[in-house]
Amino acid sequence: MVAALKQDPFTAVPAGDRLHTLVAFAIRLTQSPQQAEANDIVSLRRAGLSDHAIHDVVTIVSYFNFVNGSPLDWVLISNRQ
């Protein structure tokens, strides 16, 4: 599964699967965090994630992106100025 996720994360997990929803959200937070919206949270809830689990996903993905220098940290820095 890890190799498939590295190759193409959108097709590695079947659409409609809980993990697919989670992966799509993680990609959105990584590639275009400014486009994350309330509908993303609704989708995660419909996939069965609790608010606590959603918080964990956002925290882990955001921290990973910050440490690895993704666009997310530039958005955070640019919003401070």
C-alpha cells in the first residue's frame, strides 16, 4: 500500500473508502491548504472520523508539512506579516 500511495495517492485507495477521504484531505492540506473548507470536514465526518480524529489528522499533516517545508508553512508565515 505504501508504494502505491507514493506512486499515485488518489488511485491507491478505492474512492468512497474512508482512507481515500483521509488521503485526499491530507493532500489538500499539503498542496493547497488555503483551499481547505468546511465541506472537507463534513466529508471526513461522513467517512466515520470523529472530531478528535479530524483534529489529529490536521495536526499531524500540518506538522509534517511544516517540518518538511511544504507550502503550508509559507502560508502560515505570510499570514503573520
